[in-house]
Amino acid sequence: MNNLKAETIDQVAIFGSSHINEYSALYKEVYEVCKKLAETGYKVVNGGGPGAMRAASLGARSGGGKAIGVTFEADPKMHFEGKDPLNKTDIEIKTKNYVERTLALLGEGQVYVIFNGGTGTISEFGMAWGLAKLYFGHHKPLILYGKFWENIIKTFKDNMIMRPEELEVYKIVDSSEGVLQAILEFERELKKGQHLHMKAVADGFSV
């Protein structure tokens, strides 16, 4: 067992922009993070689309691990990227619509790594953060990738009505090593009793 691998966490869900290509710095960061996750022993979950999602699958597979894609076929009227045929996953979980896909992604992941993105990423981040607050103490933690998150969180703190526990469910990092360390720190908090558990939870995230 890799000594950087958490004992109780196996699947990490990745969220980020679908509108980046392989020449983007963000694309390369997602690829490297997911490669490192796979090398460490984690499975990588993503939405099966292009951009950060494709980078996640490619990184996971290049690291000798498995990529899980949660997909749905988008209505042609939607401004949505849909399934990417170039995003090769080892396991595909098909869903019926965007909301169902989001819930499935949140259900499959035990920890969420959230990169830069647009409104889709914002909606996924908001749902993940809201659920963490609702189930605080036995929630699934968030890893916010990139220093820009510090400004975003500060804006929330300065302008919104925030409870203390809402600010305890995430860590901000800016490297693949930081992601691995954050997962281990979350697990240590679990063992100390700060969080009851972080098992993958489906069916309404009840325990």
C-alpha cells in the first residue's frame, strides 16, 4: 500500500471546466493531479465530458489507475458539452439528465477536487458545499485547487451569512502533492473523531 494513500478513501471526484484543451495550463494541472492520484491508488471519477474531465481520465489511466465516467446524452437544445468520445473511461455510469449526473458524481466521490470552471463547476461546487454543511461531521470534504479560491471564499465570508462549520469542510491547495496531503489530513481528522466517516454515500446521502 502506498504510504500516501488514505485507508478509508478510494474514489476521488474531479470537477472543472469543460472548455479547456490540452494546451491549457489548467488541463495539464488536472492531468498531473489525476495521474498522481492514480499512482497513489485512487480511482478518479469525472463527468465523462471534454476539458478537465478528459484530462482527469487521461491522467488516471496514465498513472496506472481507473477512470469512472458519469455521463448523460445532452438534449441538442442545451448549452452543454455532453459525453466526449475522446474521454476513455474504464467504467461508465449512464444517467438521464444533468441533475441526475451531478448527484451521481457526488455519490461516487468520497472526496471532491474542484478546479477552475464556469457555471457548471459553480453548481457542482455549491451542491457539494451545501451537502457538506447539511451533513457536517459525516460529510464528504472538498479540496479547492488553486490560490484563486482564497479570494472567492473571502468574498463569501465578507458578504454572505456563513456558519462556522461551512468553513471547515474544505482545504485550498495548489499542487498534486497538496491534494494527496489534504486527503490524508481529512482522514486523520476522521480518526480523531472530528468527522464521523467519509464513506461513499448514495440514496440521498443518508447514513
